[in-house]
Amino acid sequence: MEFLNYILPFSVSLITLIVGWMGGRRKSAAEVEIIKSDHAEKLLQLNDQYLIAPLTKRIDILSHKIQRLEQAISRISDCNEKENCPVKSELKKQKKL
């Protein structure tokens, strides 16, 4: 009986320690997942802000320039000066470079 009085508090403490440790592990794992999701969300925002938005703007500018170039190329046949056409000569200069 006396042996039980020594063992019982120790075993209760040990069980409490194990249950607390397991609960703490689950809580820590949940906190890590929350932190990971926050970081992923911030990373997506930064990608949009510093990569996607500037590249989209640059693509729009380049698309506009391509449209202007296509219009200039389509006007070559309408040029009155076949040999001295400014568009044709500019395109030849670009081709040489």
C-alpha cells in the first residue's frame, strides 16, 4: 500500500506530462501550418506586385508596338516611292543589324 502512495503521484504526473506533450505537438503543428499558409499568401502577393504586374504592363506596351509595326508593314505596298519608301528603308536597316 505504501508503495502505491509513492507510485501513484509519479504515474499521474507522467500521464499528465505525456498528454500535455501530445496536445502541445498538435498545437505546434497547427501553428506551423498557419504560418506556412500565411507565407504562401504573402509570396503570391509579392509575386503579383513585383513580377506579374510589371510584366503584364510590359507585355501590353510590346503588344501595342507590334500592332504599330504591323500597320507600318502593311502600308509598304501603298507607298508612292517604291525605291525610297521610308518604312522599307527603315526595315532594311533593322534587318542588317
